Amino acid sequence: MRASVALSCDDERVSLNLRPATSGDDLVLADLWRRAVEATHDFLSPEDVDFYAGHIRDVYLPALKVTVAEFDGAVVGFVGTQEHRLEMLFVEPDAHGRGVGTALVEHVAAQHPVLELDVNEQNPAARGFYASLGFEVVGRSPLDGEGRPFPLLHLRRSVNPSA
């Protein structure tokens, strides 16, 4: 499903295009992932980033429903989901704080009244971002999904509080 979202950016309104990813996006998304992780995940060593990068294009992206955010034809972010779970959300570092991540989360939320995700405990900016969107911590794991020592916080948000 394609969508257009209006964002306010530097005192002007811009249109962000949201569209399903295609296999032709894989390299662009993997490169964006690396730039975003290197800008925000300072707790990861270069070897850790390389470890995860080896899985992004070939394992993680193909397993997810991926929505791409574009501005003027350039990919500026993406979200990967499985049903109501946000499995990955990454935005070009130069586009942080411009509403791209929020637009992607709300795009998924329009289809799922309850959203769940895991966020690295060591990533305070991401924790703050999700808290600002109404996500609450509902659990914690001492290891990430690969069994590595990067604690995860399990977050949940309900549009309908009784859900």
C-alpha cells in the first residue's frame, strides 16, 4: 500500500512517500541500516556491526514486510514488520528528527491497534523516541535475539488501552 504523508521540515511542508519495499531496494536498505546503526548504536563495536550487517540483506529483510519512506525519490527510512511487531525501524541520520520514523510507526499503527517491539536498552535516543510515541516497557531480556550481550527492552503500545 502506497501512502503520502506531509511532514513539516525547516518551516516548509514536504511530502514523504511510503511504499512497499522491492527486492531492488535490498542494497539501499542495507546501506541505510549501516549508516543509521553507526550513528546511533555507539555500544556496538565495528565487529558487532559487521556481524549484524551480514544478516540484514539476506536473512532479516526477506523475512519481514518492509515499508520504505522516500523523499524526492531518495530512500530516507524503512520499517520492517511481522504482523503487529516492529522488528526494525531505521532512518537516515540526516533525516533524524524530521518525522520520518513517526510516519513509519503510524503507518503500521493504522493497520494494527497494538504494536510491540524490542529496543536496545543501551540506545537512550531510541528509547526516548518510542516513549514519545506512547510505548511502554513491558519486559526485559539480558541478551538480544542472536544471544549476544545487548539487553533488550520489550515495548508495547495500544491505541485502545483495553487491547
